[in-house]
Amino acid sequence: MFPGEFFFGLTLTETLAMLGFAVSVAMAIIKSRVPDEHAIWMLGTVFFGFMPAFLRLSMFPVFAFGIEMSTTAAFSILVPIFVAMILYVGYRTEKLTHPMIIASSTVTVLMISTTYVGGIEWYQELVTGLMKPMIPWPDVD
């Protein structure tokens, strides 16, 4: 159902989301004495943590109703919705240009290219070299 390129690309986008989550937690701790800054960084943990789950939800029509849809098409529908949510929160908190809002929006937009990035041969070789000792992926020698 999913092309192999999707899973290779997922390693990049999921890694970026995990790094964003870690940075948001660290910055929330650092900024714990400044309530407004602490709050916006804590929102970053929500965005970066919820991002992968939300995009997996985009594949719900495929599994629930048997709708034929590529992963890129599904992501192209839900990524703008998620980015709009992030930008709305930035607007409502009057921190639209805050580094967390910009970073989480950027990483979310990059998720549209999950299958494309996963199809790049040198990237596949890099991921295979890093992960092969740990994960027995099918069709990867």
C-alpha cells in the first residue's frame, strides 16, 4: 500500500519532528521564568509531538474506506490544515514570527516531500547504512 520511498522519507521528517520536540522542551525549560516564552515553547512540544500523529490520520480514508490515494496527495490535503492551525495559534498569541512557530510550520511543510526525499538514492543508502544493523527492512539488502 505504501511505497518504500515513503518509509525512507519518513525517517527524515520524523527525525526533524523529534529534534523539534527536543528543542522545544529544552527551550521551555530555559525560558521557564518568562511565562509567555515558556508557554509558546510548550506549544511547540504539542505541535512537534502531534505532527506525526496528525499526518498518519491523513491516511485514515485509505484504510477505513478503501479510497485510493497516494501519500503525497493525502499529505497535500492535511499539511496546509496543520500549518494553518500553527499559524492561527501564532496569530492569536501575537507571536507569529516566533522561532517555534516558524520552525514547526517549516517542518510540517517539509512533510509533503516525504516520498520525494525517500526516493533519493544517496539518502536511501545513508539511511540503510545507519539503520540496517538495527532494523530488518524488507527488500533492503
